[in-house]
Amino acid sequence: MKFVFDLDGTICYRGEPLGVNMIACLDRLIEDRHEVVFASARPIRDLLPVLPPHLHGCALIGGNGSFVHTGGRQVFVAFFDADTAQSLLSLVDEHRADYLIDGDWHYSFSGDENHPIRRNLDPHGLAQNLPTASLGKIAKVVILRSQDSERLRASLERLPVVVSEHGTEQILDISPTGIDKWNGLRRAGLRSGEFIAFGNDANDMPMFRRAARSVCVGEHAGLRPLSTDCVLCDEETVIRKIDELRLELQNRLPFPS
């Protein structure tokens, strides 16, 4: 079975790398010949530092599906078309927004240096913070703060983009149209109904709809109705649930409907 894990708030917490106990739990899955896949809003650049090196070869879905790595190499990057990219940059200027904009590897950041996203950005110094004009093609835009978020959101709805809003933080995560975690998983070779998904936020909804079984970590109102199981956002509880599913598969017990 394939196990697909969101990262932040699902199996790693407060921006820290995976804990020792969580790594051991994932290793148990691999020892039982299950496949482990990671699907995150983080671009691959920021996803790799939270994983131990021996898991870097797993299928990695970054940027909510904008980036796909398999076997340690990049197999897909989705960019905004030139007109859409220019429209996004114009809206950023118009609304005096703080932002994180990703190219295929480097990025452009504007805003509070103490923002949680900034603290988790490129922790190993693998990339450069460049002016937006120097990024070339743009793969992802995150609006951290703007003068009028409702008007900005309305303007974004007129563009060919996918917008996810993170919790109560009013952070807008913007990807090219047709891009989401499920489409990233599909490009990595996963099939509908043939994986178990763990997630905690709205950007996990597309993959939950396609999963054989899905575990909502925490209390997200939109995700819970799509979930077959819900658990507390607590490392020990999540590990216990992963092990429970692993043992069900090991003993060939049928999943409850």
C-alpha cells in the first residue's frame, strides 16, 4: 500500500524536522514493503530539510503539486503562463502585499523576517532570495499579508489559478490552474483508490477525495467530511494511527467501510 503524508501539522510540527519516533514509524512502513510518499505545500527546496536523507528518494510532491520528484530527481514543474504571472505580480504591487514567490529553485521574499514561513524558508541556504524579475518563470505565489485581502481574493478568482487559504492566518497559497496535490500524486504514478492519505488542511482535500482511506489530523472543518478517520494533532497519536493501519494491512484485515 502507498501511504501519502502531508508534512506541516500532520507528521511534523512547529516547522521542525520529523521527530525520531516519527521517522522510526515511517521506517516500519517501509520495512513492511509499503511505499511512503510526501505531499506538501513546501517547494522541494524546503521539503527536503525536514526529512532524513534516507527518505529523500521517496516520491515528493511539493508546492501543492507544482513540483514532483521521484527517485531523487525532478520529473515535473508547473509554471504560471507569462500573462498570469504578470497579473499576479501586478496584484502584489497594487495591494502592497508581503509575499513568497518561488521559481523552479530560487525564491523572492518580501515581508516580516519573523514570519513563521520566513523562519522555515530555505533553512540550509540552498537557494537565493532574488528580485522577482530575476526569478524567470514562477511556479508558486504565497501572499502573507495584504492591505485588502477580500478584494485581492476577488481579483484572484478572475485569474486561471488555484487558491488555497491556510486556516485563520489569511495566507493565500496560489498555484497554476489544474495544480493540486492529487494531480501531483498522479504524475508520480499513484492511482485513485490505491493509497492512504494523512493531512490537516484544505490543500489536502483533492487527495482525500481520491484516497482509499484518509486520516484528518486535527479539526479542519472542510477536511473532516472527506475523512474516514480523524485523530488529534499530536505526534504520539498520529504514530499510533499509522501503526494501527500498518498492522491491519499486515494481518490482512479489511478496512471498515
